[in-house]
Amino acid sequence: MPGFGDIVQKAFYLGVGLASYAGEKAGGKLAELRSQVQKLADEMVARGEMNTEEARRFVEDMMTQAQQPPTTADTSARTTASEPRRIEILEEDEAPTVKETSTENVDDLRDQVLKLQEELKRLQRDQ
């Protein structure tokens, strides 16, 4: 029957092995990411959207960002994005609030929406 020392030793080796494996996987993912970012930068240089110095800085910045742990702002943004956005629907006979009347011309906006709807219908008929 294995002693307590053997169990602790095996648990330690298991932890070291898992950490090593995770490190290798992370290194492989970073190398793959660097390759993809470099390919994107090369394409942008070929199209003339950036020069080689900008491409080098772009790749370095992206790799630095990839190696940083996510911040709390990133996780809260993901949480917020996964929740549906609430939309308030006003009835035609409801009066606009003071904020709406003071900041926008509601009639002009309605006219613009109607014109856009007519344009959309016209485009759909033309197809």
C-alpha cells in the first residue's frame, strides 16, 4: 500500500506535468496566433494599407495583448453583450418625453424613416 509520501509525490508530479502540458499548448497557440497576425500584416503591407514598420509594431502589439490576462472590463463587456438589450416601444398616442423633444426633432426623424422605408421598398422591387 503506497504511503502518504508516495501520494504527495505523485500529486506533485501530476501538477508539474499538467503545468508543462498547459505551457506547451499555450506556446503552440501563441505561435499559431503570431503566424496568423503576421499573415494579416503582410497582406496589409501588400495592399499598401501600412508600411513594414507599422506592420512590425502591429504584430508586436497584438502579441502583447494576447499574452496579457483579460481585465475585468473585458469580462464585464462579454457579460453585457450576452444579455439581450431592452427596447422600449412607445405607442403612437404617447407624448414624447421632455428629453426627446429638447434634443431631437421627432417629426424630422419620422420623415427620414418614412423616406428610408420607401427607398428600401423601391430597391426590393428593382431586384
